[in-house]
Amino acid sequence: MDGPLRVQHLGHYPISPPCSYNYRMTLESLLLSQDPELVRVLRPTLEKLSIDVEVCHEARTGSDILISDKFDAVIVDCDDLTGGLALLQGLRATPSNKNSVAFAILNGKRTTTQEAFGMGANFVLQKPISTLNASRCFHAALNFMLKERRRYFRQPVKMKVEVLFEGKKLVATSTNISEGGIALMLREALPKGATPHLKFSLPSTNLHIEVEAEVAWADFKGLAGFRFHNVPKSSQLQLEAWLDEQMEQEFPGSKDRLAAAESETN
């Protein structure tokens, strides 16, 4: 591969209403390019890694897609797609994809590798791209894509949750949980910004978790999203380990890759 691979630290995804994420464990990518040869090389490479590929041929349309949909990887043909560079530059400002793993495809005539990294790319590939180079690049990136997926991965789970708020104890039922929060069905609504205390036990385990939380969003049907605060380290590790097990069942091999990603970034 031309040039070094550089991986930047990526932040956490926000707790969002249920319409903004899905439960499918197949990784998702958006390829923005008008180059048929590039698409011919990259599509099978990505699909072999269980990464679905959506191809978009216009930067303006791509910009709209990035606002509405979430992708694990965004691949931009920066030099040969009109508006490609601007799209890469603006990627980190999109709420849904500001932490997606970004790939810059360059033609060697306009944008330099360092400029692409400065615009937010995590990986850079130079044309012409061979199947071998593409495979090496995306294999290396897969660990980080999975690591990011875990940050916003929400495991569907139905369990009893005690909600303690202003001296009252409410009983709720969870719909999904992530390492940073939980969604609950409540019979009694809580105002946005409320800070209740939650108690629950993860299914099929002896893991009992008590945590401070904040209401991040709520709808009119009684569903609300809670963001965890001040989680005890032991509880956080237990929750992450449980989520890793659930993720492994749907994406075999993810635990080993997540461990590899952790070791590479520490």
C-alpha cells in the first residue's frame, strides 16, 4: 500500500432515538465514486469482510445520505469525484458519521496523503488500487470499524429495570442496551434531563448493575433513552464483556479483532 496507514482516535457515538440505528451486525460502508474500476475492485474486497457496500456517484447526494444514515466506513474518491474533498472535510461535522472510519482515495496528482489525513481521513489509498492493496487496507481497518461499532452497538434485550427518581421507584422494561446507555419502556414519563438511578441484572448472568443515568430523549409512547453517568469501573467492564459476548454471537471473530484493536491503540 502506498504511504503509511494512520489511525486517529475516534470518540463515542451519542445516545440516539431508535430510528437512528439498526440491530444488524453486518458492517455498513458508503463508497462515493464515479470510477467504475474503483468500484469493481473495492466492492468484492469489502463484501468478503462482511461489509455491505452502498455506492453513490454524486457528492451532493452522498452528503444527504451521510446526514440521514449511519455507516461504519465512508470511502471517498477525493480527487476524481467533484466535491469529494469537501465531502471528506465535512464528514466530521455530520452527527451520524462524525466518528465513522474514513478512507480517502487519491489519484496522486492533486491531494497529498498528509492533506487527506489533515482533512479527517483515517486511511489513505492511492490509485491505481489493486485487489491486494485494497484487501490489506480494509483488513487493517476492520479492527477499528468493529471497535467503533461496539461503541454504539445496541443489544436488543428485555429485562426488568428499577428506576429510582425523587423518592419514587418505577418499574420499567428495557428494549436495548449499549455500553453507554439503555432504552426503557416506562408507564410514567420522566422529563428530559432527569437524573434517576437505575438497577438491573443482565440476562443469564449474575451481573447486577446500579448506575446513575440521565434521560437523553423520550417519545410519546413511553419509550425513553437513558445515558449512563459515573459508571463504576467494575460494572463498566462487566457490561462491556457481556456486550462483547452478544456481539460475538452475531459477528464471529469480533472478540479477537476487538482485542487486537485495543492492543494497537494502547
